Amino acid sequence: MRAAERSGRTRLGDLLAASDPGLLRLTAGLRTAGAIALALAVLAPLGVSLTYLVAGAISAMVATFAIREKQRAQQAVTLAVGLPVALASLALGSVLNSRVVVGDAFFVVLIFCAVYGRRFGDRGTALGLIGFQVYFLSLFVGASASDLPALCGVVAVAFACSALMRFAIVPATPAGIMDRLRQAFRARLGRLLAAHVALLDAGPEEADKALADVREGTARLHDTALMIQSRLAEGTSDEAVARLLQRRIADAEIAAERLGLLLLTARSAERADTLTLHLPGAPVPSAGRLPVRDEATDQLRRDLLALRMLVLRPAGAGGTAVAHVRNRLLGYRDEDHLPAAAPAVQDVFRGIGEAARAVLGLRTALEGPQDESDDSPATARSREELEAEDAAIGSAEEAERDEEEQLTGLDRPTTRAAVQVAVGSALAIVGGEFLSSQRWYWAVLTCWVVFINASSTGEILVKGYRRLLGTVLGVVAGIVLAGLVGPHTWTAFALVLLLVFAMFYTAPLSYTLMSFFVTAALGLLYTLLHTYSLSVLVLRVEETALGAACGVIAAALVLPVHTDRRTDELLGAVLERLAEVTEAAVEQLSGGPAVELLDRARELDQALADLGAAVQPLTHPVTPLRTRRTTARYVLALLETCAYHARTLAATAELLPTHPSIAADPRLRRAGRRIVDNVRAIAAHVADEHSGARVVTGPSIAALLLPGDPGTPRYGRVTDRVLRHVQRLDEAVVGLARPLGVARRGPGEGPGE
């Protein structure tokens, strides 16, 4: 019974970890709702009015969600500095509340300073957010000079409750978050392997759905790897541990992605293109063809499930049976006991062996030394390779690179955004006063919010649309909840806590949902303040629409950054990172000096993630530009394919000094030069479509430079696998030329022909 309970808890923990990596959303929701509840529990026995209770709840929420630093000491400093900022903002709001012109002018200046403060990092962002939100609070509760002493006490109590919740009740250390992220990576890897099994079993009607699940699982695993990368410095004990974990995470991610591609090929009449894994809606190659159900495919299914078991197996739950399974899977790397099957199916078994080796390295990095008493020769060889890599990683020196461009004046994004949001807020104040002299600040709040984490007119337009949609739906929910709650104060507060938790838990997933929950919570707050009415909630929708419109107008007319310009800038950054990673990896594989490659590969991944966020206005379902949406998705898929191959080459190149199966080959340098030149030609065309840059096409790189040896098993030679990645990368880069409008020329043509 206890074993079953532990197994159930483990499965529940894996499910929660996979859905919320690092439990970051759960922590944010619990902290914020808990800080509000704690503030109410402290203030209520003091007999303060409902207005002060509402002020305390909002202050506790602001003090909790505004802090963004990862280190606890930095969080404490920001919270301590934030309290006087909040009190000063509250005092100014209370004094200027009755002075319309002066108060409105100061509010615009405050908004400019709050947005401009983002250039000073997380602390500047937090202090600006606290200053703005507390000033907004003074308007929301109608604070006056006579209320100031009591309100200052309420805000101080709220900040103290937030600190207690953050540092004592719901603590989250960088090391603890890293541990949970690693658990999430394993859980998501296990779910991806389950999707691989479903893809193997799927018939013609289920094949596309199964591929979509593999595609989603691969993307989620990649997102978790990026989250781990962003917290390595704070969440690990030293640089050597960080580099080791980075290496093992990269190995596991690449092995899982390769395994999915090999499965697709095994289902198909011909080798599947890597693009299939990255292009939304792309069908399964030869999807109408059922996989042959024979002894080999049955064994393949059992081995995929066994690999998933190795991934999810709790620490210390070993034994002879598990060691036997591990040894058998690792034996596929040495061609041991490969079943008689088609070459494509045998490749999947070999891919399982490589994935098992990646899992062995991942478990060693996460849990320390493993029991080696039952190791087979294949397992012992894998351990020796991993130990040699660990030693090389531990002695490597980090190459420092500083490629930040120093921007000044209005070219700096924070300055531009500050000017835009100040102008938009001024428009929102004027328009909001016409709608309501009492609730005009809702328009300003919406204008402010749509600019947060948005960099182009298109992004602001999409964000404004989502906020308006969430607000409309939230108004309907607010009407229903207010009617149900009636005069029951503490029932209303309890529902507000639930809605606040839901708001912060869903915020990273859906801006529309977040807006829905916050609007529903506001309906209950209005009920508590005895200012609730249907007309107030309708006014909330009108002010939201006005604020969103003012934000879009300001973004479009004041120092505009059009979506095309923004995406071109980010596309150029992706291409530059791709060229850097490819050039460095191929140079090292050709015998050049060792450099830091995985960090550069992750910079490429991050640049690609930024581009994916920026093109959302182009790929949004409601966009009327259907052809453009299809092109944007296709270009993103091609870039993700390029990033996969470049990441694999970088990971392989870092193994060169320690891996006995990899040898430097100077002839690769020529192949890499053609790819890098083509990437930079595309980047030049993106920067200036009149540049005349062309992409050079030619014979297959693998066939032209490094013909394979028929006497050597093609998968057994890592060099051959390197060639396949170089070839696929070359094909994907050339494929980028057509949707981006870059001219192509053959190897014998001149640049102007």
C-alpha cells in the first residue's frame, strides 16, 4: 500500500513538474495570494475599514509580484528600497488626488520614469512598477491627505507580510528552483518518450495527432532546457557544475529530438526531413502507411518504454533488473543484439542506445556516482566516455564575450518605450476623463500594461486585443460573482484570493486568462467598497478599450517600431548567432582551437525564442494576412531546424577532445564556409533587400567532400552523423532563401549573374 502511495505521489509530482517547470507559476500564485491573506489576517483584528483592507490587499499583491531578482539577498534589498518608494508614491497620490491638472501631469511623469527605469535591470523595473501601482492604488481607493497616516501603516504592514511570505512561508532558493527545473526536464523527457511510443503505434487516422504531440513535447522540453540555462549561474554551486549540467541537458535534448526524427523515418518510405518536427501542421511522411507489426517493432516499443522507465526511475530505485535493461539499451551503441529489421528501424534502436547514454550522463550529473557493479562492457565504455568528458568540462575556461551594442538616446528601447507610454497615457487621461471623471485611471492602467514586454506596434495591438477580450469576459464573471456574494465580506475576500492565485498561475500561459481573472476580482473589490454596479463594470470595458487604443496610437505614431522592422532586427540576430555557432563548431570539428560552444548555441536558441515572440502578430489566428502567416511559420520552422543541427554540431564538437569515435577532419572547413557564407548572405538581404547578396547552391556536401566508406556501418561512425547534420543544415539554409526572397546562384556563376 505504501509503495502504491509513493508511486502515486511520484506520478503526481512528475505531472505537476512537467506542467509547471520549477513550480514557478505555483510559487508565484501561492506567494501572492498568501501575502494578501496574511495582510488581511493582520489588519482585520485592528478594526480598520474595508477601504484600508482593500488597500492592504493590493499593496501586498504589488510588493510580491514586482520583485523579479533570482537571488534572495537582491530580493530583500529591492523590497526594502521599494517600501519608501511606495510610501512616497502614496503620499504624492493622496496630496495630488484633488488637484486634477497637477496630479495628471505628475502621473504622466511618473509613468515615464517607471518605464525608463527598466534600463537599470530587474531592480529598476521593480521600483518603477511599485511606484506606478501604489499611485494607482491611491486613485482607486480615493485617498486624501487625511487618510495618509493610516494608509502608510497599511502599506508597511503589506510589505512586511509580503517579505514574510517570500522568505519564510513560501521560500524559493535558486538551488531549490534549479532542482525542480531538473525534475521538470526529466518529467517532460518522459512525456516526450511516451509521445514517441504513441507515434510508433499510431495508425493513419491518428498519425497527425501523434506527430503533433511529439512536436509539442519536443518544444516543451526545449523550453525547459532554456529555463535551466537561464538559471545555471545562480542555481549551481560553481562554474564546473553549471557547465556539466548544461552539457548533460544538451545531450539529452538532442538525443530525444534525434530519436523522434528516426521514428518518423522508420514510419516513412524515405528519410524524414527534420522540418517535419518543427513546422506546425506538417503531415506525417507517408502517414497512410501503417507501421509493420512484427517482432522488431514490438521490441522497439518495449525498448522505448524501458528508456522512459530509466528516465523517470526515482533515485535509489535501482536493482539488477534495471541494470540489465540499461545494459541492453546501451549495447545498441555497439551494435549488440540488434534485431533483424529494416535499416531505418535498426537506426531507431541505435538512437535508443544514444538516448540511453544521454540518460546515464544526465542521472550521473543530477544524482552523483551510480552503482557500477552490474555494468556490461558497453555500459562501462559509456561511463568512461562520460568521465572523460566531465574531466574536460571541469578544466575548461569560460570564454568571455561582450557583444552588447551601446545604444544612446531615443535609440535605446527603454527610452523609446518610456516616451511612447507617456504619450499614450496622456491621451488615455484626457479620453478617460470624458468617459468618467472618477474611473479614468483604468484607461491609463491598460495603456501601461500593454506596453510591458512589448516591443513593436503589432505586439501592442495583439496585447491590447487580448486584454480587452479578457476584460469583457471578466465583466460577465464579475456580475455573476457579485450577485452570488452579495453583502458577505469575507466570502468576497476568499474569492478574490482564489482569483488572484489563478491570475498569477495562468499569467505566463495566457494574457487573456490573466485579464479575465483580474477583472473578475475587481468586480468583487467594487462590491466590497460598495461601489459596484453594472454601469461601473461596463465603464471598465470602455476604459480598457480606450487605453488599448491609446497605446496602439502612441506606438504607431510616436517613435514607432513597426512589426516588420522589429522582426527583421531579431531575424538578423538569429542569423548572426547561427553563423557564429556553425562557424565555431565546424572549425573545431576541422581541427581548430577549442572554444565555448554550448553557451553560443543557447544564445542562438534564446534569439530564436525572442523572434518567435515578436512574430506573434503575424502568426495570430485572427490576422487577415493568411499568406504572410504561413510564410512566417515556415521561416520559423526552418530556423528551428537550423538551430537543431547547429546545436548538435556544437555538442559534438565539444566532445572532440575526449570521444574516441570523433576525429577532426580539415575537409569539413570548406563545407562550413559555404554554409556560413550563405547564412550571412541571407542576413545581408534581410538588413538591406537591395544588397545583391545571393545564396550559393551546389552538390551535396556529404557526397562532394566526405564520401562514406561502404564497409563501415553508417550509424556507427560519428563522423558520418556529423556529415548528415552539416548536409541538413546546408539544405535548410538554402531553403530559407526562397521565403525570404534571396536570389540563388550555382557554384560556377558570378555574383552578378
